[in-house]
Amino acid sequence: MPATQALTILAEIENRAELEKVLAAIAADPDDNELFRPRDLPATHFTRFVIVSDEPRNELPPLLAWEVNHDGDATAYLAQVARKVRSIDRVFEHCRDYPVAGAADLDGWVAWMRARNHHATAFYTAYRGVPRSRVVNDGEVHDEIRNIIDRERTKLAGYPATEIQRRLAVELHRRRPDLDIAAEDEPSWALQWVLAILIGIPVAIVLLLILAPWAILLRHHEKTEPTRRYHRPVHDLKDMRKFEDQVTQNQLTHLVDIKPGWFRLFTVWTVLTVIDGLARFYFVNGALGGITSIHFARWVIVRDRRRIPRKHKRHRLLFFSNYDGSWESYLGEFVDRASTGLTAVWSNTVHFPRSYFLLWDGAKDEEAFKQWTRDHQIASQVWWTGVPKSTVQNVRDDVMIRRRLQRPLPDDEAMQWLEKL
């Protein structure tokens, strides 16, 4: 079963007032309410519901975004949801053209959802390929090992690291035979790196051939496109802080128009495609461009499908992130460690601080970047995390500890393993 997948459903809203009531009731207690409980969703890491509106312009219809980080391919996952969580109807019944039978009509419901699924142009996870069941199991394994150490610390203290490892495995199996503690090799990404290089070489050649005319056009756009002055210090004009710092993680939903014209749309699509490749084949050890606090993140290009002249179309860029720590520290880490990547993406969107040759300036103006982020941040009406007490490093440590619990290790590696406990 493929793990850690991205699903983004965008459905046009028909009855916004009723939908807002439903989402508010769910948000009041996501784990225990009479309408819909996100924890009932199968094999789900994080999920949220967001009303994506076009206020104050109101040129585009309001959308309900259902963002899910899940295991299994999209069709299989949706089929599981339809079978096990019929209460999903209580949310989507307020959307346009929702099937009359709802989730009871499994095939029709899955088809309706698939028709509204928007591919993530770039998707990142800090623990790719680790299913939700493994995250839960390995967290319990780690907790139980700590409990054993607390009870047996005096007895264990006199043994070498390898013997402590062995005794912990034996005792854990005796106490919790329900837990999976099978040894497992660390995944090797060497083949993916080779494939990425082989694919990247012809792509790089093509890019070099078009680079000169593209660079000329880029500088023309950068010089002539309007920008905006920003509050200093940063103002939280939408009072987004009230939704933050409830558990170990926070969430960010961000929506901004892509600058008009084919050039910016093509450029942001190209940049995100490169980031997606790097996220799949290079940033595979829990850090995206040096940022270690992101559990899941994705960028989705929402195309304007209206039958109007191309020059009047408003394509938008939707960003979802699930991250550790505060908003301030998260944005600061972005600026300190990945400002060129940020600028490469968002300099193609409206009101972003002025950039230089796509990669420079832009997000380097930290206060302007943070204000721009706040200005285009939107509230998530419902957000649920499957690991409310765990950071990215906690999850990765849990997985590593379980993988090596029963694996023969040399003394130095066994000592390093013990230090993770």
C-alpha cells in the first residue's frame, strides 16, 4: 500500500451558511461530535476543511477544500472513506451537484470526489513511505521502551549497550506482544537519486536552451510588475493567531493569485515541478531545504476554468502546511534556510516582495515576507492532526528505534540507538 499520499478535493459550495454551521460544530470538538470525526478516517495522518472564498472581489465561486495526507492510492482511500465514514455526507451535502445518495452510492461518490481532486504540483513529507499504522505502532513501541527503562534502570545499567538492546526487545515482546517490533532496514534512496539524475540531465539541457530568452523576460516582469508596501512590524490583521498553538503542531493555509499571463504560470509550474522532484528523491531525510519542522506540505495550482479571455483569467496558488512550533519560528526558518526556494515559487504571485532573477531578494526581506504571508493566509475551519504530541523528529526517532530494536548492531551503533531513547 503506497503511504503518505496527498489528496486535495475542491468542491464548489452551494449553501455556505449551512456549511459554516457544520464546520463550526465539528471544529468545536473534532474528536467527539455528532456530525463528523476526522479520527474516524482510515489511514489518515493530517486533514483539514477550508472555505476558499474570493472576497472581496467575489468573481470566483467559493470552494470547500478538503486536504488530506493519507495512505493508499486516492481511489482506494476514498472507497474506504465511503464505506466506513458515511458522516462525510454531513460536510459535502452543502456542495454543488453532490450525489443524492451520498457515500451510500460508493462508485458515484468516489467518481464525484475524483472529478474534484486537484493534483499537488509539489508535495513533501518528512517521513515518506511510513504509513499511519506504522507511526502509531512505533510511537507506542518507543513509549513502552521508556516505561521499561524507568522500571528496570538499575538492572540495565551494568550491561553493555548491545545487551541492553536485546533485553529491552525481549521484555517489550513479553509485555506488549500486540506491538510490531520486527527489524527493518533503513530505506535506500540511491536508486531514486540515480533516476533523478538521469531524468534531470535532459531536463537541464532543455532549460539551458530556453534560459536566455526566459531570463530576459523574467527581468522585464520583475522590473515592471507592481509590488506593495508592508506594515512594519508585522500586523496580524485577520487575527490568525487565535487558531494557532493549540497542540505541538500548527497549520498554514495560504491562497494567492498567480501574476497574470502565461509566463508566470509556466514559471511557477516549472519551479514547483523541480521542488516536487527534489522532495521525492533528495529531501528524504526529514528536512526540506534545511527546514526540519514540516510534517507535510503541498502547493496546488488552482486554474481559472471560466470561459473568459486568457488575459483576464485568475489562476491561484494554494499552499497547505502542517508544521512544528510557532508561526513566527516556522516563517523565520523559511527565511533563514530556504529563502531562495520561497522566492522562486512565490515571486510568481501578486504582491510578493520584489525579487531579482527569481531566486534573490524577495523573501530575504523578512518582515515584508511575513506580512505578505499573513495578508494571504486563510483560516482553516477544521484541522486535525494524527500526532498531536509529536514533532517531526519524534516521529522519525520512533520509526528508527523500532527498526533497529531487534537488528544486530555493533557497539557504537547500539550506543547511538540508546541515546535516542
